Amino acid sequence: MRTRTLDLLLAAQGRYALGAFNVANLEQIHGLFRGAAEARAPVVVQFTRLMRDYAHPLMLEHLLRAAEEIYPEVTFAVHHDHGDEASCADAIASGHYTSVMMDASHLPFEENIAATRRVVSLAHPHGIAVEAELGQLKGVEDETPAAARNRKQGHSSRRGDALLTDPAHAEEFVARTGCDSLAVAIGTSHGAYKFSGNQRLHLDVLAEIKRRLPGVPLVLHGGSAVSQAELERIRKAGGTLDASARGVSATELKQAIALGVAKVNIATDGRLLWTRVHREFFRDHPAEFDFMRPGRNYMDEFGAFVAGKCKLLGAMGKSFSRGLRVKQTGRKSPLATSARAFAPSASKLERRGRNGSRKGHQGSSFRVSRSPRLLS
Ligand code: 13P
């Protein structure tokens, strides 16, 4: 059942975290839904701009519609991860997403606020929640000249490799943007190489953000564990990922959840698993060329991985089919209504598109208009 992201976040915060998995193909989507079904855990399905560009937004939306029918017992939300204004507007208009992330964290503080506010005003009338980010993670979000300026102006502080979220500014940012959840930079980065040396999560910064924003669900990006056992198997099967690859430990994840993290983003672990499964398969079966055989292995293994991760995050058994009890947090959100299923439907914007005014996808290299036939 497709469910509002904010309802799931509010039910989770302070108790457990939702696994938010970035997926881009049918094997990953099958694996994700199987894992969620096995763990009876609510999950967030995430598509980034790059993934929408790779597969085509319609392909992902329709794969998800199929998964919704195949696995009716799974409670899930649909999130556009790391959007810009154009891609958030497109995701909102599609009627398929229950939340979007407006990532303007590379912009100066005031510009980040202005851009996030614009997306909030577009999303909220459709019941869609907005995640925003303050501070910056390394990896995908490398420091830009604007971010450096931001840091000099004191809206975030540098410790180790990341540009950490400043708790006082986080409070101001949420109040002024009206965003529903906040991605915080507390020392993680995207990808397989998260930490240099002994650097770990800055839980003190997280605790202070939570103290200032008690009712706001916090999001941890860069949540992959980067299993050393997986890396070793990849190396044995011919891969060359180096030994400095590191992820977030299970202990740190649990500590972060206790301090208010309600959603943990995971992309890299799914890719490492994909690499290991396919490298081992073709090493062991050099004459094979049928993608479906390693594909089946990957679905099974990704499913087991998702189930295990949901268990670790405390989300096992938290799926619901007959309504959800949302813990009262004291914070009133425009979207914090009673739990209800989010029915994918054509929004006002999309209906306009059907009449021909909306051309193709913003933020996508595809130059194809949405097909009214496909949308009906
Ligand atoms: P990982 O690279 O740790 O999987 O993080 C992904 C992420 O945060 C996507 O938003």
C-alpha cells in the first residue's frame, strides 16, 4: 500500500528508522518488495534524478505500480531523492510520489531557504512532503564555491571531510522553509569511501539538532554499511575497490535512531551487492550469458539484505494494513493527518499536461512527453 511519507516518518521517529532504498531496475524493485514483505517493514522507495534519467521516469513509476499489485501487503512511500526544482516539480506533477527532496544544500543559506520554500509551496497542496538538506555530505555533494562561502558565513561548520549542519541554523531553516523533514550532515558521505581514518558520525551535533527540533523527523544520508566481507568477495572475483572503503556501523545507526533519525538512505550497499553477485556469477560460469540467472540471484540476495537492514533499523513488523498509530510529537505539520493510503493519481499539474501544455520531463535527458494512455 502506497502511503504518505510523512505519516511513516512520524510513526517511526524516536522508535525506529525507515530504510530508504535507492533502486533503478526491476531486479532491485523485486528484491526491495520481497525484503519488505519478509520483514513486514514499511520502506521508502527512492528514485534520484540520475535514476529517472537512466530508466525514464515513466518506466520507474510503472515498475512501481506493478510492484504495488504484486506485493499488496507491503507498506511503502515513494520519494524523489536529491531533486532540484525542475525534477521536484516533475515528480510532484506525476502524482506518483509521496515526498520529494529539494537538495539546495550547495547554495548559500538564504538561497537554499528560498528554493526549498518554492518546492514546499508546490508540494503541500498535493499532500506531498518535502525533505530538505542543510550542511553538505562529501561524495555526490562535493563542496562547491557556494558551499565554501556558506561555511565562511557560519551556516555550517567543517569537521573532517564533511560540512556539518549547524544546529541553530537548522532550527531557523525548518521554521522558514516549512519543510517536513531534514537531511542532516553529521559526518557521513555518499558512496563507498565515507570516512578517512578513524572519523565517525558526529552524534553530538545530531543530539543538538534534535534538541532544537524535537518534532522534526531527521534523515541520515550516506547510510550504507559498506560490508568488508562484500568488498573482500568483490576483490576475490576481480574487483579493485580499495581497502579504505568504509561505511556506517550498526552501532552508529542505532545511536543515530535513538537521537531522532527516522529515515536512513541506502544506495551503495545495493550496488556493491549487485557487483559481487554478478562478478562471482560470471567468474564461476564463464560460458554463461543469460542475465536472468544472476538477476534471480540478485533479487534473492537484495531481498535478504533489505529484510536484514529493516530488522537492524528496528522497522521489522512495523508494516500496517489496517491503519497506523502516529506518535504525537507536538509539531503540527500541514501533512500530519491521520494515516491514509496515498492513491497515485494525476495531479492538477499533470491534468494540465494531458491537455498538451506539459512537455516532457524536466531534469531528464528524455525528450518524451508523458503518454496519456500510460497515465490512465
Ligand atoms: P550511500 O551511498 O551510503 O548508500 O547513501 C545513499 C544516499 O544517501 C542517497 O541519498
